[in-house]
Amino acid sequence: MTEKTPGFTARIAAFIAGTDASSIPSWAYDHARVAFMDWLGVTFAGKDDPLVHKLIDYADLMGGREQATIIGHGMKKDVGSAALINGSASHALDYDDTLVSFLGHPSVTLFPSLLALSEWKNFGGSDLLTAYLIGLQAGGTIGACASLDHYMAGWHATSTLGYLASAAGCARLLGLDEQQTRYALGIAGTQSSGLKRVFGTMCKPFHAGRSSQAGLMSALLAGQGFTSAEDILEGPQGFFEALKGNVNEDIVGLLGLGWDVVNLSQKYHASCHATHSPMEATLALVQEHDSEISRIRSITVHSSRLALDAAGKDKPRTGLEGKFSIPYCVANVLLRGETGMQAFTDEKVSDPEVQGLMKKIHAIHDPEMKALEATVEIETTDGETYQGFSDILQQIPPLEIKRQRVRSKFADLCEPVIGREKTQSLAERIECLDEVLSLKELTEGYLN
């Protein structure tokens, strides 16, 4: 009798449970430390967003044991609430990293649960980074099979895939076996949800926190023998059939052969990633042709359907909506050049000068554009036309440059919150995170 080939879920589970940490190249850990620094910086910066305080109030209402640190608040909550609150805080500014295969933002779904679990169970930095790399690879592999069909159907992939990635990372951190890991994926997969309809509201960052929390719960339940479907991804009426996607053998065959962390794209503008290519292309054109803003008659941004679905708000009313508005982001970067957190306030969005320039900026669907690509056309008042192209996802800098930029971003985000000296000390500790034997040292010494 011919032995049956394991299904997709089983192969993912085998990868999660069976990958030897020593087989992961050192450069992957280098990238993971940079990702952790970037995630922690945006979490500190987002800690006082109104939705974070609402979630803390909710956690207070529910009660529970003090198991894990709420970053920047000097308090601990139960481990699930910590994952929820810190995950939501880290996506509140929409300033966190993106991965093409993940169809969204992976680190905000993984690090919150892994850090909370590591603090609670006393794991070290090396354990956390290994679990992150494996969870990221599992989530990216599932996302690549889900494909853009999944995202374009209305699912917020950061959320739907985040449930599975968080479960994968936590299962690895807890040392679950293959069978338990299959159950963890099944428990997470049946909870997977999150609709793009809520973009521009508190629910988008809530998606990140909720997926992180649910993935953690899934792994804990699976470790206790809680059962689920063992083919949640490929099975009839499973994840792919219900939420779009198919098993791609070419993609699955790469499991363990490469590490997608090298393709992580960190953000250097505090807005939806779909706004970045339009901003970069516009700035490059204006600088190349030495154009004055007063000479601009119109700006046409050619974007993909995906980008417009994510960031097509043409009349933003609030700072939060401004993050998802290509016209606002382009107008803002031209007039102010400042694209950090301070650019996305209600006052900045409603500024008459910005509003006036936005009327000249039009984002349109171009079927030739894919993912986050953008072609920008600028027409001047004297009849000249300039055209430029940008694809921010293909403009990922080498590791050393990425490390420098993230270190600078980390300082900008953290110094106003914890001061320069503590920020520098924390950054140095993160750069040798592998050597931290207990994450409690980090959470209790720097993050509370």
C-alpha cells in the first residue's frame, strides 16, 4: 500500500514542531532582532492610543492574574490580555512592518503573544526569536497559498493569518508536538476572522491584538489536549475553501529552505503601507524636476485595486482616516515633509492648505499596477507632465542599512516615552537579545 502524502496542515505542523533551531542561519536571527526592535518601538509609541486605554479598562473589568507586562503602563495583566493590549498598541499607529507573503503585518500578531508567554513561562530571548522566525515562516507560507484572492475578498489578512501565525509561534515556544500543533492550528483557524470594512477605525489595530491573543489561547488549549480538525487549512469547508486560497506545492516545498524574514519591509512613514509608494514616487519627481508646489495643476496616482481598497479614502476627516488616504499622504509629504506620528492628527488633516492641495490629487485604479506599486503623473500649470514609478515592497534596504534606520526610528519613538538614556540601553539589550536568559529581565527592567 502506498503511504499517503501528509496534508498541508500536517506538513506545516511538522515544520513548526520539528525545525532544529541550529538549522536556522544566524542572519535570520539578525533580521529578527531588528524586527523586534521595530515592533517594540511602535508599541511604546502607540501605548496611549485611546483604544489601548479602552482595552485596559476592559481587562480590569474582566479581572485575572497578573502574568505579563502591559508595555509602558507599569502594570501586568493575564497573559491573554497582555497579548491583546500590546498587539493592539503596536498596530495603533499603522507604523509596523509588512511582509508580502503574509499579505499584511506579521510582527504585530507574533511578538505580543510570544513576549507575554515568554515573560509568564520564563523563556529567554533565543527561544522567543526562534519561535518568531518559525511562526513568521508558517504564516507567510499559508499567506502565499491564500494569495491575493483572500485579501481581495474582504479579509484583513493581518488578522486572519495572524491567528495562525501566533498559534504556530506559541506552539513552538511551548514545545508542542506535531499532533498538538495541528490542533493549535485548527483551533486558531476556526476563529480566524477580520474584515477590511473596519479600516480607519479602532477595529483594525484590534485585529492584530485579537489574533495574537487567540493564537496564544489556541496553543495553550492544544497543549492541554483540546482537539480540532487536523486539516483546517486544506480540508473541505476549511480555511482555504471558505476564505479563499489553495495549496501551492511549489510554495510548500520551500518550507525550511529559506527564511522570509529577510523580506520584511519596515515602515518609515506612519501610515498605511499602500500610501508609501505614491509618496516616494511623488517626492522623487518633485525633487528631480525641481518643481514648486504652486506650479502643480494635478497629481494622478495610478494604484492597484488592493492599494485603493486599503488606502483609497479621498475625503479623510480624522488623523486616523488620514493614514488610509493616498491624497492626504501625498499632499502632506509635499507641504510638510513630515510623515511621522505628528503628521496624522485631526488638525493636520483638516488644515486648509492641505485640503486645497488634496483637491488636485486623484488616486485611480490601474490594472497594470500590482500590490503596492504606484505610478505618479504630475501635470504643471505650464503644461509639462512628469511621470515616476515606485514599489516600496521591492525597495527593501540591506540588513545594515535597515538596522540603522530602525535604530533611528526606535529612538524617535521611544525617547519621548522613556527618555534617551533608557532608550539607548534598551536598544543595546535588544541587539544582543539572544543572550537574555529570561525575558523577565527585559519586561521588568525596561518595559513596565
